[in-house]
Amino acid sequence: MTEATTGSIVRADAPPGGEKIIEIEGLNKWFGDFHVLRDIYMSVNKGEVVVVIGPSGSGKSTLIRCINRLEEHQEGRIVVDGVELTDDVRAIDLVRRETGMVFQQFNLFPHLTVLENITLAPIRVRKMKKSEAEEQAMYFLTKVGIPEQARKYPGQLSGGQQQRVAIARSLTMGPKVMLFDEPTSALDPEVIGEVLDVMVNLAKEGMTMIVVTHEMGFAREVGDRVVFMDAGQIVEVGTPEHFFQAPREQRTRAFLSKIL
Amino acid sequence: MFVPIEPRPAPVPTKGPVVWLKKNLFSSPFNTVLTIVTGAVVAFSLYNLAWFVFFDASWGQVWANMKLFAVYRYPADLLWRPLAIAAGLMFLLGGMAGVGGRGSITANTFFALQGFVAVLSVVAVVFWPSVRFLWPMVLVAGYAGYLLGRSWPRLAKLLPWAWAVWFVLGIMLLSGVTPGSGLLRVVPSRDWGGFLLTLVLFTGIIPSFPLGVALALGRNSKLPAIKYFCIAFIEIVRGAPLIMWLFIASLLLPLLLNTDANSLPAILRAYVAITLFSAAYMAENVRGGLQAVPRGQSEAARALGLSAWQTTMLIVLPQALRAVIPAIVGQAIGLFKDTSLVFIVGLVDFFRAGDLVTVQPQSLLVTGGVKLEVYLFVAVIYFFFAYRMSVASRQLERQLGVGVR
């Protein structure tokens, strides 16, 4: 048994009235002895866009990686679309099929073409026909603005194009939730905009999104809530306007003064 | 106002043999001396070697023993069987080359081997009367396959099956099926030898590949039983020289299977030893490749909903194997030459066949013996095959490098 909590717990609950798609209750996680996530309570409604900010090492990436079980948690409950994440492999597979994830380093498969990258999961997991999967892939490639790159290999694309392919790749699985783990942090400043545009459009279409990012412009444009994390805990929760105008905590103000 | 600078062509480097010589061989007084001295030494040695090869050497014994080099004691009247297998293999390789088209890896390999067969055909016509018409047939079969592949690309779909079928048929043809004295009579494997045996043992690399991959994956397994079995296997096998495993296999395998030593052919025992030995090294090569694949790759695959097995087979392994092609080919070349160690358990492979030629009475009649001639011949053949593998692997690397920067 762990020691009792001594500090204050800030809950990032979804606004009432919505249909909850993600519920996190009392989440705790350790890397070895290091207590990386401490008493996280958070929920997200369908169609909400939640932006998670915080200094590096604050646990924000680990938090969203717990939601599709790329990281195992030791305490607490995570429920995604009615399925609780446990050691049950079927539950994990179920959740992973419902959640798309976009990584900081894109993680495209370098030995496959752009088209093969996108059609791989629909063909292998959803058992879709190849022609159908390719048609769908072209639809999403058009949506992210680069249908002409379909036959190229990831290594032949710019960073911004690669990240847009990665987004298209996630979308083909028809996810109910999209997780973004610092999607623009590895990009040249000139191409950040093209990736953010895609994400803004996605948000406007009603996709449920959890976005770890420092792009406060994005948060202001489409974010419903901002969650500020530090040292493994949620420190402050509010609308983007709240964070721009009157953050409550000293820690939040100090952080925002550095990134704005 | 800002005006962009028009691009200009790069300055043309001064070229030509004189410039090259000056830059690379005579750039300083010291280098000039070095060039002259090494050049003189190399020229002198090559001159001596060439003099030996063209004037002093007696190649008669090498030509007279082509059959011994090729197959050792395989019955002379049944030579059509290994040659038919060779013809089939060249036909299939020719088919692959034809489908792949000029310049493909298979085509380059095919034509190099055709050249080798052509030289052998000439040698056979002059020195090896009993098969003088069969060797050229191998050549013809190869070209037939090539032309078929060129004109009928759908052959590509049949080829994997054809290889598998021919592999089984080849073994049956080599060992024979009927008792007695007919065309298809059984030839006990103790009569197989020479280059034929070298090639048979070298095919041990084929089963060692999936075994090695399985061991490498097993070593990374989360299940302790599998993991520690794989670690123990790899470390124990790598912990002793191949020559010792050949001994152990010839003594231990009959014991493990509780049979008489003579009921397990020596070739089979050596084959098992070579395959398992090679698998252990293969496993470590593959493991190196697995470690070279970034974690993000499998995370992305899992996040897309692919199963652990799919992630390994479709994402991690293809990238891992690609990264270790040079190491795997290096291992194949090493294994090809290491098969010569089987002389220690009484088998007569290509190298040992050469050894036997040097101690024949006819060889001893030649003044000065024929050792140098025989070993030069053996070395050239080994070199040809090892070098071809190396060339093919470099081309493979270049081709797979597409899009991977």
C-alpha cells in the first residue's frame, strides 16, 4: 500500500451534460521508484478538445500514453469508451482501435511507402480490401493536403508532410479519440502551421482530442479546456481564456511567462 | 534591394590519368618512394606468380580429377543426376533473372554463374569426356529459364513453389529411390563429396535463418522459459568452435537419439551441427538489428491496433533484417568456407578432395608435386563464390536503401 496523499488534488472533470468518453480516476504511475503521475482525476466529453501543457518531465506525455496503454499504470482506473484498461489484451486492443495517436517523432514506417503506411492497419486489423483501403487512404491524404505524395517513402518527405501522413494514418482507423503527443515539437517553425491547420480542421469537425502541446495559439482557437501539469500532478484547469487572462497558481504564471 | 544570386555551375575538376597519379601516388617525395617500392614488390611477385601459372605449373592433375573435385565418389554412371539438379537450379535461377530483368540482383548472379558453368563446359569438353555433353545442357537449361522468365512474367508466381518442389526432388534425385542397379538406384550419402558436398552443407544456411530469427525473438521474449532457453542455446553454441561441434554431433547425436552411429549418415550429423551453429550466430546478428529499430516504430504499430505478432513481422523484423544484411551475408560467406572443416569427421568436401588429389600416385610422379596447383585451383573456386555473394549483398543493400535516408 502506498502512503496517503498529502497534497491537494485538482480534478480535471469534463463539463456536466456531455457524454463522457474518457474517464481517469485516481491514476498513479511509477517508473521504477520515480512517481511520475500522482492522483490524476480527469475526464473528457465526446467532441471536446483538451490541451495539456506543462514543463518537460511533468508527466503530460506519460498521461496520454497511459490512455492507449503504451504505458501501464499501477493504480487507478482508466476507462475509454466504456472499456476499462486492464491486463486483458482484448480490452487493450479494443481501446487501441478506438484511439489514434500522433507522435512527436512521427514514427512513420520507413520501409513502407506513404500509401502502405496508411493502408497497413485497415488491411491487417480491420480486414479491409486493399482497393478499398487505398481509396480511403487517398481520401485522408487529400484531407491533409498531400495526395500527390502517396507513392513516396517517408524519408523523401519534409517533417511537416510526414506528420500530416501520420495524422492521416491514424484517421483511417476511424478513431473516436485522437491523442497528440507534442505533434509540432520536432518540426521546423516554417511548417508547424500546416500541421496545426489539419488539427484545427479536425477539431472543428467534432473529433475528440487530447493534445500535448505548447502551441497556445492552437489552444485559443479550438481548445475547450487547458490542463496545466507539473511534477506529475494536475496544477490548474480552465478555459484557454482563463490561462491567458488570469491564471490562479503562481506555478502556472511562471510557466506561461516563459512560453508566451 | 535584395537580389538573389543566380546559381553557377561547380568548377570542373581537372581530370585525367596524370592528374590522378600525381594526386594519389606521387603527392610527396615520401609517397613517390613508397609508390615505387611497393609497385616494384607487387610487380615482381605477380610476375613470379604468372610465370608459375603459365609455364612452370603442371595443371594436368587438376584437369584429370574434375570428377573427384566435383562429386568425389559419386558413381560415374550417375553423374547425370547431380547435373540434372544443377540444370534445374540454373533453370529456376534463370527464370528469376528473366522476371527480374537485366541489371537485377538475380540477373547479375545468374549471368555470373552461367559464366562459371560455361567455363566448366569448356573444361568438360576437353578434359572430362563422360559429361562433355551434360555440362553444356546445364548452360542451355539456364538460358531456357531466362528466356521463359523474360517472355512470361507471371512465372514469378510459380517460382517459389518450383524452388520448393525442386529442393525436395533434388534431394530425392541425389540420394536415389530404388534399390539395385538402375538409373535411380540409391547412392549412400557417404559417397557424396567434393563441391557437391560443399554446396549441400552450405544449404544449412537456409534452415539456420528462420531458426536464428526465432532465437533472436525468443531472447527478447517476456516469458522466462523461452528467454533463458534461447540465451543458453546461443551462448553455449557460440562458446565452442565449429570443429568441436562437428565432433560432438558425430558422437552425441546418435547417443541422444539412442541409435547406432552408423544408422545416422555422417553428412546429416555434420549438417545438423552446421545449421545449429550458424543459427546461434544468426540470432546474434538479428538481435543487433532488432536493437537498431527505434522503440517508436513498435509503439506506432501497437497504437494503430496491430497485434504484437503483426508488429514484429510487419514492422520490426523487416527493418531489423535490412539493417543487418551485411552481417548476414558475411556469415553466409564464412559458413561457405567453414564447411571445409567437415574433413575432421571423415567427410570429403571440395577442399579435402583437393587434398586427396595431391597425394594420388600420379600426383607424386610430378616433379615438385602438385600441391600449389591444386590449392590455387581450390582457392579460385572458393573466391569466385564468396565474392559473388559479396557483390550480390552490396547490390541488395543499395536496392533496399530506397527511401531510407
